[in-house]
Amino acid sequence: QVQLVESGGGLVQPGGSLRLSCQASGSIFSIISMGWYRQAPGKQRELVASITSGGFTNYADSVKGRFAISRDNAKAVDLQMNSLKPEDSDIYYCNAKRYRLGQTYDYWGQGTQVTVSS
């Protein structure tokens, strides 16, 4: 099992910045990627950014050039969000993918609210 704890959400004005952090614990040795997803009420959860254990990154088109994901070590991932827009307002969820015995398992944090508003 993997447990994820997020921090760093909040209220920010348009054009501002926020940094989200996620700390993993438990069976972290088999995590193959970590990332951030977001979800608005009534909508599907969508990928924001992810990073593999080898350092490969993937971003949603809507955040390219504004957001940057990084891993400090095998169990922590940060998302630096710059030039925030009102449409970035959502609940953000940390995700970890763990590979074990031929299968990939998804683990989720509890979510942190990001609100971009003047």
C-alpha cells in the first residue's frame, strides 16, 4: 500500500503562483510514477502533470509552459504552478502508480483545493 499526503493548496489571484507538495509513504520502492490530477464538480479527473521514476515528464496541454513537476526523491513530488488562471481552479489530487507482479495500481491523496480568483 501507498499513502499520499498533499499540501500547498489555497486561494491565489490570477497570474499568481502556488506550489503543491505530495509525500508518499508505505511501499514506495515499487512506485513507477507520480503525478497530479485535477477534478471539477461533475467532471472526470484529468491529468495535469506526471513524472516517472526515470525523470520523464508529461503535461496537459493547458498547463505547458506554466506548471512544472519535480521529484525530490523517490517519495515526494512537487507541482510549481505559475501564471495561474481562474480555469485552473479545481481540487488537485496527488497520484502514485505502483507496479507489482505485472499489474499497475493507482493510489490517490485526499485532494487539495486550488482557487484562482480576484
